[in-house]
Amino acid sequence: MTHGVAGAIFPILILLLVCLPITLIWVFRGQGNARKRRVIGFSQITILGIAITLFFSDVTYLQNIGFVAAFIVLIAMLFTALALKNRV
């Protein structure tokens, strides 16, 4: 990873620190169907793990894909827990 992209880790880290606890609280304590919440929440966490693995790879193209995917998944994790808190 180049030094110019090293600053991109901080927005991902801040979003991770905000979104992961919100998603986990929603998965384990939310209202509605627990099975649907767990499927949605843990699939998002799995996709995030794959994106972060790509982000820390040595191939520049995979780093770009991993960064964009991690950013999109983290935003989706935040909005999923907020949008589906009473519907699932």
C-alpha cells in the first residue's frame, strides 16, 4: 500500500468502530425475526471481512476493490440496522 492511500484507513476504521457495535446490537437484541436478523447481519460481517482482506492485499487493483467494497458495506451495515430495526 502506498503512503498516499494510508490515510484511507482512518475513515474505514472510524466507520468500523461505529457500524460493528450497532450491527451486533441489532442482530442480538433487535425486534422481529431473529433468524432473518442473524442472516443479514452475519452475511454483512462476512462480506466486510472479505473486503478488508482484499484491502490489505499486495495487488493495487484488489486494494482499490477492497477499499470501495469495505466502504459500501460499512455504510450499508449502518443503514440496515437503522432501517430494519422494527421491520424484520
